[in-house]
Amino acid sequence: MGALGFEGKAIDVMKLFFSQATYKVISVGNRSDLEEMNRAVAAHQISPVIDNVFAFEEAHSAYERLASQNVFGKVVIRN
């Protein structure tokens, strides 16, 4: 789930706690942070490490590869 502000209904923390759900908090920067990061990536020719590339028809195998947790880099499904 995501939120862009503090408006709206509050989350019932006790209900979440008793559901035994797993959650992780993340934060992201603003648009200017993203644009600055993109300039740095382009300037330094940074590219992601690709573990494996699968055709769209092999998506099931791609998810199995990812689920194995024996990957180094991104698992890509090409459309």
C-alpha cells in the first residue's frame, strides 16, 4: 500500500498487528531527486546487473527463478 499524504482514514495499527501481516516502510524522494539521479546514471553510464532475461511466454520460469533466491541482479521479462 502507499500514501502520498496524511489525509484520509487512519490505519488501525492493532488490526494490522493481530493480522500478523508483514510490512516494510520505504520512502522515496521528490521529482527533482529522481531527475538528479537520472542525470548521474546517464553521466556515469550506470546500468543494472542482469541475472537472466526471459521471454514473456516464459514468465512462469522467470518467477520461479526469482523465487529460488539464487539470483545476482535483475530477472527480466521481455515483452
